[in-house]
Amino acid sequence: MTENIKVFKQNSIRIATSKGNVYVDSFDMEETPHDAAYVLVTHDHYDHFSPESIEKVACKDTILVVPENMLEKAKEAAGYVSKIVTVKAGEKKNIDGLELETIPSYNIGKPFHPESAGWVGYIINADGKRIYVAGDTDAIPEAKQVKCDVALIPIGGKYTMDAKEAAELINIMKPAVAIPVHYGQVVGSLKDGEIFAQNVNAPVKVEIMIR
């Protein structure tokens, strides 16, 4: 179910679909594949919106998708993509054949990702699967209601949930597979992946892709 998903660093993810490769929050890319059909950005922090990394994954037909309040900042990457499309939290959108749903992404009781910013996580509906990339969030009510097959969830703490909080969210959501992200570099340690896996209940399968 996850053979089409690769996690690079932080929340930098590639999902291969029949509509083309979908990259999310490309950051600190070492490769230069230039094969993105879509680049989705959850919010404008440097480890999620990186024009340098977008240049490495984009080609002349790439569509860049961003929350509407970061449109001006997204124009820093305009020269690398064919067009920029904006989204807002809580909507369904078909972007040139790619079906997306946007879920609010924010902190509770922390100042780093305010709800008022309008930042998002994405559910990518592709090839019969629902893949949720949560972005930088806590265990918010909107996330608890998400129904998906695969969930990519931040676990590094400080700016997001920590490993145990993320596991509690997954135990509520009950996807088939959970993949921890956003740890082991800017925040969190590689050990967090193990802590997350130990606290996720069966039958949810945990796949560790950051090592």
C-alpha cells in the first residue's frame, strides 16, 4: 500500500500516482529528479516551503499548490512551475485531475502554527487510496475525524505533536498504515520513530521511513 510513497527529510514526501508524482513540502532535496506533476505546500516555514528544493523536483508542467494566504511568498518559486493554485482549509478540489481535500493544520496552546493562518494538511485521493499528509499540527478535532488509508503524521514535538501524542491520534483515526514524519533533523530524534511505533495499537501498521 505504501510502495508508492517515499519520505526524504522532515515532511518532504513523494507520492507516485497515476496522475504523476506528487511532492509535498519538498525540503533539503539532494536529488534533482525534475519529475513532479504537483508540488503541494502545507505552510510557509522554511522547512516546508523551499524554492531551492522545488526547483530540483519541478519541470515545465509542474503545478504548485499552496494555502491561499501564502500566494505572494509562493511566487518566489513561480519561475520553476507552470502555475500556482491556491487552496483554503476545509475544501475539496480537483486540480487538473488530482483530487485533493484540505484539512486545517494548527497548534493548540502553542504559537507556531496558529489556526488563523489558514495552513493545511492534504488528503490525496489517488488510485483508490486516501493518503493524508497532516502538515505541522497537533491532535486537533479536524484531524481526529479524518478517514484515510495512509496517514503521514508529524511526531517531533515542540512545533507539532510528540511521538506519544501522535500515536494517540492515530489510535483514534485508525488508518491502515501510519508513517511518522517531521523528526530526526530540525526537531526530535530518530528514537521518536520507535516510540511512536510502540504506542500505536494494532491493527494499524507503522512504517518507519526516516532512519
